[in-house]
Amino acid sequence: MRIAILRRRSCTISTNKTEGSAWSGGEKAVFVRAQGEVGARTASCLALLALLACSGCGRTAVPLIGSRTVRVKIASLLPLHPAWQQVATLDQTIAQFTSSGAVAGPLVWAATALPTPLHVPEAVPAGLAKDRDLRVKEDARKYVAQVTQSVHNRAAQHFLRVERAERKRYNGEVTAETARREAALRSENTRAARFFNLGIRNLGFRDVALQSQIHVYTGISLQDAVTQRAKLQGDISALVQKRDALLNADVHAIVESQMAPFRAGMAARMEQVLKQDRDKVNARVAERITSESQRVNVMTDPIPPLGSGTLPPENKATTPLVLSDTGAVGGQGQGQFRVALVSQRASWQSQRDRLIRMIQADTVKSVTAFLRKRGWRLAKEQDSRAADVTGEVANAIRSEWRSGGSD
């Protein structure tokens, strides 16, 4: 209430200061004193409120809702752990070998039976597992189909490249053979024309002789010379025609008409090469598809349940281990047996201690998680003021361990 009054006064003074047009020196001094009194009183009230808040007016702090101090007997919860069966098995083994005395006759070391395995419940329902298998198989089928399509596409591209290369080689060899034959035919025609030119030149000499005789001879001799010259002109014309036919012949057309058998042989050879390559590539494609299908089938096969497989045959050369049959163990053998028994018992005891520590740590972890969920605080087992909730905790962690879950 006092703070509210002081604040109203301060507001009134501030309003008057704002609304007044001009103050005198005395009014300013009164305003400054009033403002100082208001600040001092406000600071005093704030300090008083801080002291009241810190002291709490002599009352104790209210505990959190749900906070409870409890105690749990951890040792009573250890036998509830799923791995406690292994401790019991070790205790039985240790007790059996501790109570046994000197052994007479052959010593046969039999293998100790393994503890009962923990049965973990099926986490995935059968329907979901079946749907998953169907999805996996469908994905595998799609993968194999994609691989098949990809391999066939690559094979088709390979076939095109090989056919293009073979076609180019075929055309090159045909062109080269055509050029070679044309050159050979032109050379042969040139040689034949040269022979015809030689005959024409020789006949030309005879024609000149006959022309001289015609100018000189008369009568029958003249007629004979004219007749021989006419015949000679006919022979010269025939030789000239043959020569011109050889020199002006269409060599390319002649060679093309002769290239049909060669082209057929080259085409057959090209087809044979393409067929061999196609067979080889198709075999590789089939092998690749089969390999991928087998690999995917192995990956998609369901894993058989544990225990469904057959165990390997017993090796008779190593099991059982039979010691020497002496009829009765002597003093030295008895001592060795005791030393071995003590060493084995110590090993088992060490194994038992490690197993109990592990079980105890796991139990403490589960108990702590349970108490944290309830909002309880764990006290010492010797604290008699704390409530004993060992039974409730035992029921909770037993259900948790049976369901296979752990926080």
C-alpha cells in the first residue's frame, strides 16, 4: 500500500513538472526533496521484500509432488535376472567337483552342458515379416529385370560397333581389290595396244612400199599393187580398231562385273565373324544374368531359425578325452588332480564373480530407471525410515526382463 501511495505521489509530481510552464528555485528544491524521499522509501520496501522472500517467513520449503525416498534390496533381485541361471549352473559345478574326492580308474572329462539360452520374443509380427519378404522379393525381381535390360542394351551397342567395324573393313577390302584389278586390267590393255601399234607400224612400212610401186608400175603389176594396198589398208584399220577398243574400254565396269564372287566371299566371311562375336557376347550376357539372379536369391532367402540346422558330426579323435587307465590314481596323480581341481575351481569362482557383478550392474540400472519413472529417490538399504519397495520393483523388472526390454 505504501509503495502504491509513493508511486502516485511520484506520478503527481512528474505531472506537475510537465504541466508547469516555469518553476521558481524553491519549487525545484521541494520537488528534488520529494523525489529523494520516494526513491529511499522504494529501496527500503524492495529490500524488505527480498528479505521476506529469502527467509520464507520461517516456513520450511514444500517438497516436490511425487518425491519419495525408498529403499530396495538389490541382493534379493539378483536371482530374477535372466542370466542368473548361469550362476546357478556354476554353483552346481563347483559343488559337484568340491564334494568329489580322489578318483579311481580312468578320468573322463565330459563337456559341461551350456546354460539355457535366453528366448527373445518375436519382435516383428508374422504378417509384417511376410510383407517384408514379399517386398524384398519384388525389389529383387525389379533389380534383376533392370540388370537384364542394361546388359542387353550394352550387348546391342556392342553388336552395332562390331558390325560397323566389320562393314568398314569389308568396304575397304572390296575397294582395294577393285582398284588392284582395275590397275592390272589397264596395264594389260596398254601392253596389248603397244603390240597393236607395232603391227600397225610394220604395215605402214608395207603401205609406203606399195604406194611407190603404184607410182612406178603399169599394167598388171599396177593392178596387183593396188589390190595389195587395199587389203593392207583393211588390215591396218582392223588393228587400229582393236587398239582403240583396248585403250577406250570401261575398265571399272569390266572389273565390277568380275567382282561379284569376291564380294560374296567377303560378305560370308563378315557374317561368320559377326555370328561368332554375337554368340560369345550372348553367352557372357546369360552368364551375367544368371550370376546376378543367384546372388539376389541368396540375399533374399529367409534366414532359418536358430536350432533348425544340423550340427556337425562328432569328432571321435578328440572327444571324449580319456586319461591313462592305471586302475588307481597314485599319490603323484592324486596331487596333480587336486592342483588341477583347485585351479579349475578358482577359475569358475572368478567367472562367477564377474557374472554376478554384471548381473548386479544390470539390476541396479533397471531399478534406477524404474525409480526415475516413478519420481522416487533411492536411499541406502540400512535406512529404516525409507519405505521398502523391493516387491513392487521385483514385479516391474521381472515383467520387463520377460518382455525382453531394457531402458
